[in-house]
Amino acid sequence: MTAAAWWSWGPRLPAALGLDGWGDTALHLLNGAWEDLLTGARVVSDVAGIAVDALLSRLPVALLVRG
């Protein structure tokens, strides 16, 4: 399989995710500030975690570092 063939398939979302979004899904990290290196966004994690729908609002991925 070539890279061009892979990209022609495009990204696929599970059917439920496409309809409802992330809902109340949270990413539980250590408490404190985190920076997404891909978007520059700063997020803060607490006991409830970080809401995934907010974290992935700009891009479908995030690269978080403490900050």
C-alpha cells in the first residue's frame, strides 16, 4: 500500500462519535496546566480532567506537555 492509497481512504469516525461528539468524555491527567504544542492552546486539568471535545476543537489530535 502506498501513502497515496492510504490517504485516499480519509479519516473515519465511529458512527456514534460522529452523531454525538465526545459527550462528557474527559482526559484525566495530572492536575495543572498543559500546553498543546500543535495549537498553542493552554488547558488546565483538575480532578474532573480535561473535556476532550474542548481539547480537540481545533484539530483531531493534541500533543500535550506540562506547562
